Amino acid sequence: MKEKKTEIKKKLKSIFSPKKLVLWLSILILIFTVPAFNKSAMSQTQAIVTMLCVDKIDDKIKVAATVLTPSQDKKANFQVYSGEGETLGYAVDSVSLAIGKEMGFAQCKIMALGENICSEGVMQVLDYMTRTKKVGRNAVLVSFTGGVVDFTQAVANLNLEKSLRLDRIVSFDKRYVLTQDSNIETFYIGYYSPISLGLMSKVKLGTSEEFNAIEVASSDSGSAGGASTDMSSTGDGGENKKFIMNDGTVSLFKNGKHYIDMTLDEVKKANIFVNDAQKGTVVVEGVTDHIYNNAKVVVNILKKDISIKPSFKDGIPIYKTDVDLTVFIDEVIEENPSERLLRRNQDFLTNALIAKIKEKMEGDMREIIKYCQDNEVDLLGVYKHFYALENKDFEEYLNRVGEKNYLDGIDYQISIKVKSEN
Amino acid sequence: MKIDAVKTSEQIKKKLHDSGDLKSRNVQFFDTQICILYFAPITDNELLNNTLLYPLINFSDEIKGKDVVEVLRDKVLANQEVTLFSDLQSAIDKLLAGNTLILVDKADKIIGCDMEKITVRAVAEPPTSVVIKGPREGFTESLKFNLALIRKRVKSDDFVVKMLEIGEMTKTQVAVVYFDSIADKKVLNEILKRLQSIKIDGVLDSHFLVAYLQRNKKSLFKQVGDTEKPDILVGKMLEGRVGIIVDGSPIVLTLPFILLEDLQNSDDYYSQPIRVTFVRTLRLVGVILAVLLPGVYIALELYHYKILPTEFLITIMNSTQGIPFSPFIEILFIILLFEILYEANIRMPQYFGMAMSIVGALILGETAVNAGLVSPPAVMIVALSGITFYIIPGQASQFSILRLIGVIIGASLGIYGILLFCVFILSYLCNFDSYKSAYLAPTAPYIQDDQKDSYMRKTIDEMKKRPKSIANNKQNEIRR
Amino acid sequence: MKINYRQLSIMVFMSFIALKFLALPSLLYVESKNMSMLVALALMLIDGIYVFVLLDLMKKSGEKNIYEFMKSCLGTVITKLVLILLILKYALVAGNISKGLEFFVVENLYTEFNWFVFVLPLMILVGFMVYKGIRNIARVGEMVCWAIVIGLIYIALKALSGIDILSFLPFFKDGFKPLVDSAWIHLSWFGSATFMFMLFGFVDFRSEKKTEMIKYIIFAILIVQLLYFVFYGLFEVTCPTHNYCISDISQFSSTYSAIDELSWLVVSMWIVAQAVQLGLYGYCMAQAIKYLFDIKGNILSIIIVVVYLLAWSFIGENTIRMEEIFFTPFASIVTFLAQYILPVVLQIAYTIKNRKKKGGEKVKEVDYEREKNRDKEEVKVNI
């Protein structure tokens, strides 16, 4: 036994002797290093997707992707490729086959979903893309109107020629008009919440005539890209040029399916309840007092402080919203502006104006509450507030009225305070 | 034993193989024959004439009944250092070291006079540690001169110089210098023990001793500090380090050595503390950039494009398009080019080196990029890393090897590999203690008191205690 | 090769945060919902108390290592059984860290990844760290600790503005039972002080500052709570779908890129921290194996640890999921016994043994206060 032990020890020592260790290490380093000599940059072996559009047309999933392509001509850096298939996986594969490269979604910053897929349900698409294809959950999520390739091409053109990026355009919105970030994660959070409500920015595609002057578009959209199929629809001649336009519309999704669209005006009204959306304007008309004479006044909201206090009184839920506004008078439109408007050191935020602002805002808020009740969407976070702060009473209330109509039986109390910048 | 001056002189000449530069002169001193032997190149002629020959010839006192050797020593030789040798070998040794031997007929001792001609270049600012403010004196190749530069700064009875002779052939003078009450005795003894045990033909420069002083001989990392400036040496000795000065070398070795020393610069102590803190942080960032940047770049290109911002990725994609080599070969090629240029540049005569650097940096780089052999980002990354090396010149040679390893690992394993490499290096250095001092102190182990002069620096009056990061006499920790 | 008190405190700190930022927060959410933070808080507090119980035992053991100390209190047979228990605990933690690191790296850094190739360098590193010993691991921990802390705080603060406080309400809606269930199921993710057993006899208490350990424990708890607060506040109902707390928080809080550049540094630092932790638990496992089989030298026990971790990577890849083992009552029981019962048993055994010896000789305890004054300087420099 002892001999065997010493033999094993000797063998172990010889294997792990410093000279042999160097040899082993060298072999190991070679094993790791040799493949690296031939390894190409990943950006050359993978098709790096920066945006993916998905829609369903005639029972087939159609995808279009903006792929980064190296080129000395910067206008050719974003190429659009498209493909279709029975499922999303097949459709993506078909694009892969066309390019001859694996698709890499790690740089995918935007996921755009077409109208058809939105109305059928988007959760499977999102799940597949985030889990299997590793699209980051912070990718901007938008819904769009129009053709998949047209839309993708229009967005690629934005990048190329105007140095504008759709994700930034949409994210910029959140300070002004959107109720929250429009990305995959926030959509998930909304979807998995008890009210199962998801929000998504809606970007439209159309011709210059349709959008008049408010378009954000390229003047020569056809010059870039090498789209495999529907390139022509973006128009080479100029007549069929398609542009994207973000007019502040927000798509509401219930249970992952498109439910209703909110216009910019409705979104703005809803934003009064939301602390995150700090910016905004209020337009009041017919202000008359010692300063104004039937004036139309545009008031800029500089700061907004909202406090929501849900409570129960005699079994009736009360949703009390206190809004503290700090405003700045932007424009005053009068038929015959008097010299009073030019005086310095004068408080232009008169009682009459304050009353008008309050009246207008309360009206807007009532309207949006009615909108929510009519459409059975809890945009204001009523459920969340009651659930968090008045849990027991709220659960009793829900048992009484049912999950569907809970917005109707609530007493909405609104109190608005307005003060000037100074 | 009485000697015969002429015969002994012949004997010595024979022993020294009738060396052509060995000169002798026979003088009759009263009725005694005297033979003077010296090596012409290393003997100061003026000194020889003034202190030996003139007094000898002009001496007229009565010497009858007196010992000639004693008369010569006490009355004739106007020299500071006169030694009497009983054995021939030690006399020859001294002769080789620059002494002039005086062989007196029928005497039993040989007289040796120190007449060594000290040929030194002028004290100049050393090229390796240029300062903006602060003393510009640098060590020279003469041990005596170097000791003089230190003595000029240190007027303390605590300062000790221990002389050793190392090298069988060269018999080089080595001085071990330290403050007796500050240096750690164990460390000092260990250094002396190691130096005394050196068996070597010759010591031509202080770096010959490094291998004998290192604990870990095969390691890539520097384990012995060095300096060319007396103010730095004295500063280090005041912290408890021991200096080793070698005759013939302007570089003085210091021990114990910790990594932080190379992050510090003598300028730091002559500048504003806030500025110094900023610069030291910059140096630290520089180290990381110098070693890791090319490796990280190659890792990003080969494995982690998703980390890069899209705009940056596009720029890289556009500029690397059409390069015939794989990114790994491309980077290796540029590094190789850079190292060749570096080697050629420092070895070339200065006037030619200037032209060379322009050819190398501008023409070669530019042409390679234009020819599509290498991409601009890769050239930029390697150049940036190359420049950053010299933020800490003391570690540049180690860093270039580490950079190469970083590139290989980055290309083979990506960022993950580089991270493991960093942990490995940290782990290796954390255990790299020598002479009772932790290599990464005062960071690991963390020493609170020493933070005053680590990555940040406080004012001199706040640094009241000697650093604990290096071994020194703990009984004497307060700076007086 | 002893470590000082500060290094021990930092190791406790790192061990406290080591397993907390990968899958644990999302797993806790499944049972305890918005009260998950509380579960983590309670278990970490208990762990904190046990750190002091173990510190007390360490001081009582003096220069003895854990094997000698347990043998003197419990006898050889029980000691060997306890060592098996400890090996199991260390193996579970090391396995979990290794697997967690694997998934974390695969998910966050690479699009194509061959773990079989990548696991080898990790094992070389772990083997090297274990070989170099506890002082080495302690020093590396000391170096990287603050970078990790700054990184974690950066990530948390960056995402703080997106938090909805309402998602933490109402408190205790379903009572305490889900919290207790959750604590029991996920107990094996805690028990962060068990590594201290293998440090008996390796800590120099002469540099002890009374409040240092408390500070580090409180700091660890606060950091974990801060990140959990951000995690639960950000992701609300989607928490169970997030496996990598750190990278997911940093990804979510950056709008324009996958993860912003600074956060990548943090993610990288986290990988470093995990590697150091793997070294620590690898060391503990190797030490325990050494004591159990009375192995002289380190090489054999290191080989066993490395082979075990390699086996996890190769076999565990397809057949067993580490988390599944981690969820089992088996893992919870192991942790419960190793972390919460063993120190108490050792305390009792030590007291009984001391009582028996009363009148006779008393087990010699080291008077650290006296030692501290005697040669205080040497410690500071040489450790």
C-alpha cells in the first residue's frame, strides 16, 4: 500500500512539476488563443438589428428589420430587410437566410408592432423577442399604422438623414404628453397588474399630404437601404414618399390586446393626474377683469404637485385629488390689447384667471374620469391607490360592485390650487 | 620578513602580468631604496607629485636610527589616507583600487596611499526622473561622489554607511546606507546577508544585485525600488528603507519596495496636495488604461458588441470594414509595430531618433491606415495605451507584457476573461510580500495611517508618522 | 498567515451581499410579494447576530482551528459529522455562486458562449486563490470591496427616481405565513456567516475595533435593502421574471442603450466579487475536506474542490438545476443546522466543558487586550 501511495505521489509530483505546469498552461493558452486568430468581429458575423417591426398580414407574420451595415457612405449604414413566415420565429429566420447572417438583437432599441398584431395580442411576440431573441426590455415599444417595410424604412431614413431617432422622439414625449415610458418593461408591468392595462405610443405612417406641415420626415427617403422586398413602397419618385408622425396618440391595451386609442387631447387631460408629466399648457378663454378684457390666455404649467388621497366614507370610496400648480402666463390674446398688459410688476394671475384655470382643469379632469368610466380603463391608477392605501375597504367594495364597474361608484373630489411663478 | 623593494616591485609586476599601465619609479631616500608603484590611469598625478614625490625628494631632516616607514608615514606623506600592509595580496588589491604603493627596502610593511583619480561626469538632472519643481541633482557613477551627495543632505550621526566589496574580479564597492534608528534591523540583516553571500565575477551596475535581492526571482513584477536622485533616496531612508549604492552605477537600489512607490513621484512632495491627489488618481487610471484598453477593445469587437452604444458601434464597423486581418491579428500587429518603434527609438542616437519617431508614428501609422491594413480605432487604442505606460515609467516594462497578455485573454475569452485576469493579478500581488512589507499596502492590507500619502496626499505637516506599509523600526514611528 | 479584524469584517460584508443580487430577490417575491424586503431583512439580521456568536467562539478557540476546537468540545466522531455538514453547506453555496456566475455572464455579456471553455480559467483562478490561502482572499476582497459598494449604490441611485412607493403597499396583506414560508424555502441563500467556521485560528483579534463589524453588517443590510427597494419598486409585478437583479436594474434605468457604460463597469465588478466569493467558499470547502480526511498539504483538497465545481458546470448543465437543489428542504435544513444550530451547540458544549474543568485547569483563552498592547505595531504591518 505504502509503495503504491508513494508511486501515486511521485506521479502527481511529476504531473504538477513546475516545468510540466508551464507546458500544461501553454497548451491551455493555445487552446484558447488559436481560435481567436481567425475570429472575425462580431459586428461582421451577425446582422445587428437596431429596430424590428412586426405585423400580421393574411395569417402570416411579417417582419422588417433595420440592420447595421458597414459602409464608408454613412447613408448606407441602416439597411432594411424584411421577411415573412407562419410564426415570428420563421419570419425572423427568413430574414436571416436572406442576409446570410445570424440576427443579433442586442442593439435592438425599438420594437414596433403593427395594427393587426396589436389587435390580436402582443404578449407572445414580446415574450418571444425578449426571452429567445434577447431584445432588451428597455427597448422602446411603439405601435404603428401602415406597411411594415414602409414604416421601417421611414424610421431608418430618419436616422440617416435627419439624425433623428424614433426612440428619442418617443421618449421625449414622456415629459409632455405620455403618461409613462413606452417600453417593453412598462408594458409588462401594466399587463401583469390587476387591471391588465398596457400603454404604447402610436406612430403613424403616411404621405406628406396626409400630415401637412407637422411631419417629421426625410426629403429623399428612397435613397437609402437595400430592402429585399417592399422597398418600392417607400417611394423613389417622391409622390409615394412615406413619413412617420408622432402626434401623441397613445394606444391602450387590455389583456395584451389593442383596445382603444387616446388622442393627444385626451392624453393631456389624463396627464393632469400624473406627477411625472410635469409639463403642459392650459388655454382659457373669456377672461375679463381689471387686467384682461375677454382675453384668451395660454398658461404654461411650470410645476405640478399632485397628491391623491383615497378614502372610504359610509362604504363609498372617495378619490380625492389635490393639484398644486405653479404657472406662468405664456400668451395673452385680446382683440384690442390694452397698455395694462405691458405694465411691469403686476400680478397677471388674477382671481378671474385662476377661477377660469380651475374651471377648465376641473372640467378636463371630469371629462377624463368619464372617459375612463365609459371605456372601463383605469388610466388614473384608481385601483392601485385604493388597493395600496385602503385595501380592506376596497376589497369589500370590489366584492360588492365587481371588478368591472368599480370606477363608476367612486366619488371623485378634485381640488386645484394655482399660484404664479413668483 | 624584510622586503627587497626592487624585487618585490618586480614580483608585483609579474603578478599583474606586466600590465602596461602599471608604472614604477625608484627613488633613493637617504640610503634607503624606495620603489613607488601605481596604475597611471587611475592615479591622480597632481596628488602623486604634491603629496608624495615633492615631499620625498625635498625631505632633509635627520632620519638616522629611525624606522623609514614611520618617517615616511608621519613626516613625509602629505596624504589623507595612508595604510600599512603586512601581506602582499592586500597591497595589490589596494593598488588595483587606485592606491599608490611605496615599497621601502628592508622594511616589513608596504605603504599604501590613496591617490585614486575620481573621474566623474558633472552632476546633472537624471533623465529618468525629471522634476518641474525640486532638486535637480542626480547620482553619478562614482560611489564616493554619490555618498557625498547624500551626506550633503544628512547631517545626522544616525546615518550609517556599510561598505562591502562584491565581485571576484571587479571587486566593486557597494555601500549599504540607512538610518540606524529608523531601518528595520531584520530587513537590514537580511539584505546584508544576501549581499555578502553573492558569488559573482563582476558587478557592473546596481541591477546586477537585483536578482540576489528579490524574493521571487522569476516574477514579472518589480521587487526592488530604484532611484537616481539623492533627495528621493534620503526621503525613502527616512521612511525606513535601506539604500544600496554600487560604485559605477548612478542607480541606487532601495528596499523594501511596494507598488505604491512607483505611483509616487518626487514632484508630488513639492506640489500642492490637491493637485497631487488628482495626479495620482490619474496615474492609477492610466495604469488600468495602459494594461487593459487594447484587451478590452478586442473583447468588445469579438464578443460584446451589445455593450457599445450604437453610434460608436457604427463608427467602429465603418472603420474596420475591409481590413484583411482578423481583429486579433490586427491588434497584435500594431502592438508589435509599436514595440519595435519604441526599441528602435530609445537605442538610436538622439538626433536620428527624432526623425525616426516622426517616420514611425506619422508615416507608418498613417500609411498602414490608408492602405487598409489596420483600422484607425485600433491604432488609436494601442497608441493611447502606449503613451499611458509612461505615466509610470518605473513600471512600463512590466505593463507592456501585461498588455500583451490582456490582449490574448481579451481575444480568447472576452471581458469575462479579462476580469478573471485582473482578479488573478490582484490575487498574485496580494501575496507578493517581501522584506516584511505587503506589495499592495496600504490598500491591501488597508492601513489607515498611510492613506495620507497613498492615492491622495496630505500636507507634510499632517504626515507625522512614518509609513507602516513598509518595514521600519516601530519604536521610532514619529517623525521628529 | 492570519487576517486582521478589518479584513474579517469585509469578508463578512461581502459574504452578506454575495448571493443576494442575482435570482434571490425575484424568488422571494413569488411567496412574499411586496414584503420580500422584510424577509431578507429579518434573515440578514439573524445572520448578523450569528456573526457575533461565531466571533465569540473564535475568541474562545484562541489559536485552535475549528477542527481542534470542535474535537475538544464535541469529540472526534461528532466533529467529523459536523465537518460533513459544513462541507455540504459550502458546496451548496460554492455551487450556487458558480452557477449564478455562469448564467449571469452568459445572459449579460455574451451572445455566443461556450461555458465549458470558459469554466476552466475560472477554476484555475479559484484553485490559485484557495492555494494562496485566506489572507490572499481577504486582501483581494479588501481591494475590490469599495469598488463594488460604489457600483451598487450608483446603480440603485440611478434607478431610484422610477420607483413607485405604492407597490410596497399594503403591508402584511396576507399575514406572516407567506413570509415565514418564503424564509424557510430560501434559507439556503442566507446563512452568510458559515464561512467563519473555517477561519477559527486564522484571525488576529489584536487589531479589533469593537464597532467595525457592526458597521459592516449594518452597511451590508442597508445596501441589500436599498437595491431590493429599487428592484421591487421598479419592477413591481414583473419581479419574478427578472433573474439578475443588478443587470436588470441598470438596464431598465437607461433608456437609450442596452445598459449604459458605467453600469457595465458595475456589472463587471460584480463578476469580480462573485469570483472572490467563489474563492472564499472554495477555500472553506477545501479546509473542511482537509480536516475531515486529515489531509496534509493543500493540493489534494484543492483538486477535490475544483473537480466538484467543474462537475457542476459539466453535469449540472443539462441534468440538474442548481436552484432546484437550493430550493429543497434539504438545502434549508443544511443551512439551518450549519448556521443557526451549530454555533449554539458549540457554545453550550464549550460552557459545559469549561464547567467540568472548574477547579481544575481552565481552557486557556487568549487575552487579546493584553496582546494588543504588547505588540500592536507588528500586526498592523504584517497582516
